[in-house]
Amino acid sequence: MFRWIEIAAAAMMIGFFAGYYEGRISTRNAIIAAQRSQMVAADLASTKEAERLTAEAKTADLAQQLEDAANAQPSQGGVCLPADRVLRLNQR
């Protein structure tokens, strides 16, 4: 009778350790998958940020060109600015 108790305890220990090992493996795989998806999302975010900064620089450059064109237009009178020059400055 004592032998059956030892066998049952050994079977329970083997089952426990097998389940523990399987849980560790599945958790590790889930963590790796989550990290992989985070890296993909970070790459996408950095790409989008670079595109946004490029568009912002292009907008600033175009605004500077408009301002330069408005400032380069000679004034026709000393009282006020020409309408085209004001419209260019307002587009900025």
C-alpha cells in the first residue's frame, strides 16, 4: 500500500513540473510575440514621425518663400503695402 502512495506522489510531482515547464514556455512565447509587435509599432511610429517632420519642414520652407516673395516686392507708396504683398503674408 505504501508503494502506491509513493507512485501517486511521484506522478503528481511529475505532472506539476511538466505543467510548470509548459506554462513557462507559453509565457515566454507570449512575451516574445508582444515584444515583436511593440517593435513593429515603434518602427511604424518612428517612420510616421519622420514623415511628419519632413512635412513640417516643407511647410516652413514654403512659408518662408512666401514671406521672402512678399518682402521682395517693392512698395509702391509710402503709406501702405500692396494688396498682393498682404495676401502673400496672410497665406502664411
